[in-house]
Amino acid sequence: MNFNRLVLPAALIMISAASAFAADLPLRSAPPPPPPPPVYNWTGFYIGGNAGVGWANGGNVTVNDPVLGAQSISVSSHSGFIGGGQLGYNIQAGAIVYGLEADIQYANIGSSVNWGPYGRLGLSTGSSGEYFGTVRPRLGYAIDRTLLFVTGGLAYGGLNSSPVSGNATSNVGYALGGGVEYAFTYNWTVKLEALYINLSNGNARTIYVTNGGLVYPVSANSGNGGGVVRVGINYKF
């Protein structure tokens, strides 16, 4: 008996049967793609801190010299560190985000006065703003985890004090600005913000009398307006 005559036809029959069976099997489809990550939602309460730099108008001082008349005195303003905390609440509707934020800031912003020949009167040579705060609505446009916003509202405190007294003034005015915020996790965001702050001027008047009996009325008007640029970090609940 010829072995090839038996094995070869059997192998051909098995191959044909396997091919027919494979043809009857359903085709395997590719696995579905993973679902896209959820779009970030800005709605919620948040609290955080910030730090940056601020500057203010130095204002002006006038000495009414009994001999020479009104003399304008040079006042130099100084920029300095600001830092503090903020809290707020956002509501997102579509791509629009609106909310309310309040903050309180330490402000190392002040001015110095060059009294010149009137230094003998013993007047203050410098002043400091010490603090300010704001309460502001915010309106923003969200691009997923990035929020572009504008803001404006109430401001209070003092960006600069009266150069006459050297003490911080406490006034009420307004703040306007805007910035960008980014959510680098679901709960943590970081922001860059700039604000222009205008507070009511702090005015002071006083009278100095020398040993010789000369009277020097002195008036001062603090600038109490300026700006801040700050970086903040928030935790969203």
C-alpha cells in the first residue's frame, strides 16, 4: 500500500474542513475606544491663598510756608509685596462661569517724603498701606480646565497712608481686573490675576508751630490708588 496515497488526500480533506469552519466563524470587531475624559466643571466653593506685588500713587503734600507761601513737597511711591487669602463660589452654565469672590491682603506698599528744609518740623518721612480687601463678582469663559475671567466690585482699606501721619487710611472704593485660572487636578486650581484698585483719597491737615512762633499749615492727600499682580492657588470642594 502506498502511504502517500492515503495521507495526502486525508490532509487535504482536513484543511478544507478547517477552512470551511473558519469561514463560518463571526468576524472579531476591534475593541471600542475608551470613553473621553469628563469635561471639567467649575461649579463649587473654593478657598485659597495668593502672593504678588503691588504699587500705589504716592499722593502729594503741601507746606504753607508763612514766608514763601505754598510749597509742594516731593512724595515717592514704593512697590512692595502683597499676600493674603481668598474664598468664593462659582456656578457653571455651559461655557459661562459666574460667581463671587472675597479676599483680604497684607500690603507692604507705601511712600516716602523728602521734606527738605521742613524736616525740622518733625513730620513723618514715610507711610505704609498695610492692608486692603475686595468683594467682587466674577464672570468667566471656560475652555475645559482653563477659565478666562473678568472681575470688578467693592474695595476697602488703604493702598497708601497719609504722609503727614504715617498711619494707614481706611477707605472704600472699587476694584477692576481679570485673569486666567487653570485646574491642574479636579480639586486644585492655580490663577494669575491683575487688579486696578481705586480707593477714596486719604486727606490730612495739621498745623506745626515752631519755637519762633511761625505757623506752618501742612496738608496731604494720599494717592490710595494703584494696582496688584498676584498668583493664587485654590482648593475647590
